[in-house]
Amino acid sequence: MPPDTLTEPSPSAQRTLDRLRVAFQGEFGAFGEEAIHLLWRGEAHPVPKATFEDVMSAAESRDVEYGMLPIESTLAGGLDVAYDLLSLHDGLKIVAEVIVPVHLCLLAVPGATIKSLRTLSSHPVMLEQCTHFLGRYKHITPQPAWDTAGAAREVRDAGDRTRAAASTRRAAERFDLAVLMDHIEDRPDSQMRFLAVARDAATIPENTPARTALLAVFPHEAGALVSALGPMAEAKFNISHLASRPTREPWRYQFFLEFEHASGDPAVHTALAAIRRATDEFRLLGTYPRWTTAGTQRTPEW
């Protein structure tokens, strides 16, 4: 289903919102919108898109200033679609990250009960986080949907007391749905990390706690990956994320890698140069502030 029509900002907010339009996948009320509110603290205008590809294309073409892309979940792990899109859209840089707590509500039309339900729809990643709930209520069958908030809207539109959605309380308020149960996720500390992407790289103050992300294809030979990452260990950089994805060539793999450091540390350039020399293909995706519980430090242009 297409996303709802955007509400136009007030004239007093128009200038700020025109400068900060951020695309996310899904309907208003999705976790991508929540990520935007957390990162920009209400100063950005969320722009819903049907697919993650649409999000990246909008940012690359400058239809919006930023795109918001989920990269990993504490329960479901990394998102393959994110690695692939970062590889395909070489005109974009990662400029920020934000971590969103994942709290799922059981949403249904008013008058529905848990006993009356037969299906539960949500994004597949979110359904993976409801295994305990589904194991308890075996009469409810999971149904994948494009996104959490879109699933909620479809439940509202259907008006069917046998259907429910695993979505956010924000979506419940937006679509006038009843919250039959709160916190149906498997773990109360479940989180999802999002990356903000843009055409221009971030500029951050020196000594800021940061991450650098890159894509690399290593030679298909013994020890290639270990030897390339040696300089990371020597500099005591923590590799916080490492994932492989197939390239278009048979049995050839591309690695997505993130490591932590202080911005401006000269050892970063030494380590990156060593990795570049050891790879068949190399692309730097960006350096950006690490998210903390107090919130990320903003880049000057924000």
C-alpha cells in the first residue's frame, strides 16, 4: 500500500524542514520514522518511501537531504538488503548512526480480542522478534508485510477482528487501533541500528568517538582477510561489525566492515591504506559519530 500523504509543515518551520528532509522505508509510524525523530530531535521532515531502494535513490538524486537505512538488529542480526544497497549506491556516504529501542505492540481494530485473532502481520525482521508470543498463542499465524506501520494501516483498512499487526504505539495512535498487548517482542532490550546516508560526507570534530565503514573484496587465498586486518589490531581499533555478501561473480564475496576509533586519529589512515593495498576492490563508505545513550553528536551542517 502507498504511504499516506505528507502533512505540510507550518510556514515558520518550512525553512528548517526544507533543509532537512529524510527518507525512510514504510508508513508514518514505522521504526524508520522513530529513528529520524531520535537523530534529528524533531527538526527533520520524514519522507515515507515504499522500498529501501527508493530511500537510497531519493538521497542519491538529492530529492531528500538524507536517507535512513536499517543495518542490524540485536535479535535478527544484519540486514542483507542494507549491505547490498550500500554497495550499489556508490554516490552515497554514511554520515550518522542511531539506535532505536524495538518495542512492539499487538494492534487490532477496536472490539478485537487475542482470542479472536488469527493472523499477525509485520515486517519479517519484526516477526522474528515475536517468536515467544507466537509460540504462546499458536492459533495466530504470522504474515510478512512490507513494514510495521503499513501492516497496522492494513489492519485498520480491513476492519477485521481476526487480524492484528505487530507495530509501534505511534502507529496505533495514527491509525486508531487498540493496543491489545504491549511489549510482545522476545526481549525488552531489543534494539535496531540505523545508518543515515547522504551525498556529502560528514565532517566531525577531532577526538569524537566515531566509526568508519568500508566495503572490500579480498583475494581468494588463505590468510588474505587476516593479514589485511592486522593493522587494525596493531592500532587497537575494535572491529564492531563484519559481514560478507556475494558479489555478482560466482563464489566471490564482498565484506562490509565497521571499526571504532577517535576521529582524526592518524592511525586510521595507516590502517585503511594497508587494507586498500591488500584488497582487489575497496570503497570507503564514511566516518560518522558513534551513537550513545545521550544521543549522537551532530555534524556542523545539521
